Amino acid sequence: MSARCPPPGVALRENAFDETFCAMLDDAREAAPVSLTSGMMRANRRFVRDAALARAVAEAMPATLGVEWVSADLRFIDYDANSGGYIRSHVDGARVCPERGETTNASMLLYLTTTPEDDGGTTDFLETVEDEDSVVFSVRPKRGSIVVFPHDAAHVGRCVGRAAKIVLRGDCRRTTEGTT
């Protein structure tokens, strides 16, 4: 699923969420309306503000990731295989959690689909946001797996091939960088 060693602060856990939990997230995604995509991506987003869902994700998350809490502002991102979905290189911004009034310091991607080898769709962490070829760590989406990383970690969502890529994207507060 991944290549090379993760950079500091990037923690990947494969099979972190079981099928029952993933199916519950699928249902939440289906219930959320699709919003317009942004100029930096070819993907649909479904925004939800759900404190109970955020707590459920945080409680089900492996303790080794060092996540204290997950913000209630979540979004499902659907990379459509028919349109070659992708997200350009970027860094994420900190957000204030509406429930806590505290600022996040990390991002999370919880994968709800598996993309086959040689089919694109990886999340690649980069040396610099200006160079999409400066890959230092690559994560192949696998249903039930999660990657947590500092907001300022440059990354790109690569173009998908035959299979769609669906992730739950959230912001969280980490007390540690997690363990490898």
C-alpha cells in the first residue's frame, strides 16, 4: 500500500477500521448532499457537520496515532474514475473545531475504497508543494485504512484510473505524532 518511509508526523494505519464501521460511514456519505468542486480538484465533496460522527471516528481510531479529538466539520471526497478525479498538490489549513473552540493541528484521510495497484489514486506526500514529482511517501488507498499528518505536510491526490477513490477527510488535534 505504501512506498518508502513516512516523513515526520505522517502516520499510516492499514485496516484500522472494520467493515461495519466503514459501512456506517458509507451510509453517512450517501445521506450528505454533493457540493460543487473547487478549482484545484476534480472530485466531488460532501460536507457534514456531525459531532457524533466525529466522536465515533476518534474513538475507533488506533491510539497509536496520537489523535485526541476529531473536528465535527468533516467532508467526504469522491474521486470519480470516469472523470479522472484528482486533487492538486497543496497543504491543509488549521481550522477551529465548532464544538470545542480549539484549533486543529493535523489532517486525516480515512479510505472508504481500495484502489488496485497500477491504477493511480495514491495520496503522495511531497518534499515541496511546488513539485508534484518530489514524492517522499506514497499511500495506496485501502478500505478501512487511515493516514494522519500535520496540516503543513505537502501532498497530492493522484488521478484515479478504473476505480473510484472515496475518503473521509477531517481535521483533528494530535497530542503526539503517533508511532510507526
